[in-house]
Amino acid sequence: MNTASQNINLADYYFGFLKNLNPNSKLDLISKLSQSLKNKDQVADTSLQSLFGAYKSEETADEMIAEIRNSRVFNRNIEPL
């Protein structure tokens, strides 16, 4: 199934829920959807690219790796056959 037909099916699915709303609620929904299209630039900032570099620490990457490796606990007991 391609993306265009998925979007149509999704729109039909939501319309099934929304068709029974009163006219004022429908107009309010139209207004909010229109506003969300106008604010499309704000939505683009929530991509994974905007999360890059979000973690800050005084430790270097090598120090973090060493700390993780040193905190590992191995308790595997090999039993002879």
C-alpha cells in the first residue's frame, strides 16, 4: 500500500469519528488544522536533528566509555560437563 492511499484511508478513518461533531466543533477543528499548517516551521524543529548534541557532560567520551565498561558485572559461572 503506498503512502497516498494510506493517507486517504487515515483521513477516512478520522472523518468517521468527526462527522458526528456539531458544526461549531467542526469549525474549531478546521481552524486548528489550518493554524497547524501555517506553523509548519515550528513542527520541523522537533526532528531528530534538533536532538543531536543535547546531552552535555564534563566527561569526555573516552571517560564515559571507561566508566560504563568498569561498571559491568560478570557473574557467569561455567559448569563443567
